[in-house]
Amino acid sequence: MKVEDFQLSIVIPTYNEKENIEPLINEIREEVTSAVEYDIVIVDDDSPDGTWLKALNKINCSDVVVRRINLKGLSTAIIDGILFSNKEYVAVMDADLQHPPRYIDEMIKSTINENADVVIASRYKKGGGVEGWSALRLIVSRGATLIAKLLLPSTRRISDPMSGFFMVKRSIVAKNLSKMNPMGFKVLLEILERGSPSIVTEVPYIFRGRLYGKSKLRMKTIIAYILHVLNLCGWRPIKFGIVGAIGTLVNLCVIAFFNYYLPALASGLFVLGSGIAIEASTLSNFIMHEIWTFKDRRVGHPYKRLVLFHTTILPSLLTQLITANIIFYGTSTNPILSQLLGIIIGFPVNYVLSELGIWKKGGGYPATKK
Ligand code: GDD
Ligand code: MN
């Protein structure tokens, strides 16, 4: 595609940005390549400071101001703006001049050259950065990025999945809208996880300090973020924890059963008894993960996964068995307590191995690869 054929809307969500909106539009007009045909879509949530009116007085006739009444929220504003556009590509940027418009040219280039579905302007790619951030703001941003990378596979190879400055092929959003549930501030996560873009690229940029107005980032925003990520990953870590707790109960009940009814397996033959109990809980955990925790990621035959489950978590099972037996035979601790300590030591290895080795991302939903 040639630059002249590139069709672009620039979507700008605003809430109380009256000092920023005019300079921003000026800067866009100066900095975005004149060869590209673009329009501006401002989505304002009825700002009390009248940002929408200022914007209306400033825009060209091809541009638009969407004034949403009784609706609030950054992510939904962005999605509404993307849907409102009728161009093939959409750039999303903040209104507060923290996202310098001059990077839009580079994003256009990357979209064309690499045929990208999503181009992210990244603060954390080499050459990028932030101006005037407190240590606290940096820690919050880095922490949030880490949480996303741990729980959302689509973000793992991206340096700045928390970016609010990006370009996306409009159809990625339009086609997958029914899967999306935009909440909070981080709409890009929704696009990466639910939109299943094939090619994602990043260009480095410097996030500028805010000159006018205040950030709308609050404690509430951080909590909403964590709920958002949990929603996007299907509450998997929480489910995994619940399955683990039930499995622990199964494991300990088997040992308790042996203790009362087959005492040999809870004394001299504890090594066998604890092995049987571990296997019972492994089977019950497997069934619960299949039908609950990872039900959207079942690909291929379940027996294969059952074997894989055993081999993959073998290090964790052996850790449990060895720890329980060392404690039992070495310190004559009660068999149930020995088994419990074995489980606790073996547990952390388990989650990582299951998530990375067995119920990998790729199958099930959202299987919408082109
Ligand atoms: N329409 C609408 N509705 N716009 C909103 C709302 C809302 O409820 N809340 C915030 N905005 C607009 C602001 O006016 C601004 O243009 C943009 O969304 C970002 O809001 P800020 O208050 O400036 O947030 P920030 O600087 O803390 O966060 C930004 O930086 C992050 C990078 O750390 C956001 O852009 C994030 O998306 C970005 O990732
Ligand atoms: Mn900002």
C-alpha cells in the first residue's frame, strides 16, 4: 500500500481537556504527514469544562466530535470512536499532549511496511521513555505491565502492552466486538487478547509530561485494571487456586482414610500411601482443570493431555512426594501434616508448568486467526 492510499481516523478520548484540545489539533495538523487522508474523531464524555465545545469550534468539516451524555469511561469512549470511524485504520491517542502526534507518521510507516494489524507506540522499547514521572508512577506502570505479561499470553512479546497510543486496523475491533468487554483504562489489552491480531509491531516514543489539567488515573483505576486482567484471562489464577485447594483436600482425605482404615499405608508404607494420595489428587485436579480452569484451551485428545499433565508436573509431584516422605520418616511428624507440607512445597511449580506446558494459548477461543 502507498502512503497516499492510507485511510486513517485519529480517535481522541477527552474528559476535561479544554486547555489541551486546541494545541493538540494544531500539532496533529502540523505533524501528521500531509499525504495521508485522515480525519479526527473526538469522543468526549460531556466534560463539565466544555472540552466538546472547544473541540467543535476547532475541527474541520471532515472531523467529528462525539459528545456522550450519561456515559463515562476511557475504554468505551475509544471503542465508540473506533466504531464511529469509517476508515481502514485508526490511531488512538490521549488528548493531553502526552502522546506526541509526530509518531503517527512512524506508525503509518510500520503499518504499511510490515502489514501490521496493530502498531503500538512503546515507552519501553529501545529509544522510548517517559518524561517527568515519579518513582511511584513508574513502579505502578511496570507492575501493571508485569501482571499483564504473566496472565495474558498475547502481551508477552510486547514491550508496552499498557500503552494508550496505538494504531489498529478498524476491522480487528469491528469483527470481534461481541467478544470485547472494554472496562477501565486499558483498551489495548482487550484488542490484543480478543482481537487476535496477526501482526503486532512497536515503535518507540517518549511519553511527555502533562502541562495542563490533571490525570484521571486513580486508585479506582488500578483496581479496575486488576479486575479487567482477571476477566480477560477468565479468572484463571483464581480458579487454579480453588482447584488446588480441592485437590489438597482430596489428597489429605486419602491419607486420613489410610490412617484410620489401612494404617500400614500411613506408617511403614507411607511412601506408597502418600504416592496414591498424590495420584488421586492429580487425577481430580486434571478433571477440574479440563472442565473448568482451562476449558477454553482444550485442543486434541484428553488422554494426551492427561499424560502430558503427569509428565509436565512430574517435578512438582516428586517435590511433594520427597518432601512429605523426608518429613514423615525423618521427623516422625503426623502423616497428614507431612503430606500437607509436601503439597505446599510442590505447589508453586505446578501453576507455571500447567500454564506454560499443557493448556497453552492457541486453540479454542479466540480462534479467529486469518
Ligand atoms: N471520553 C473519555 N472518558 N475520556 C477520558 C476518560 C473518560 O472517562 N478518562 C480519561 N479520558 C481521557 C483523558 O482526557 C485523556 O485524553 C486520556 O483519556 C488519558 O487520560 P489521563 O487522565 O491523561 O490518563 P493517564 O495519563 O494517567 O493515562 C494514560 O497514560 C497511560 C500510559 O501510562 C492513558 O492514555 C493510558 O491509556 C495510557 O496507557
Ligand atoms: Mn495523561
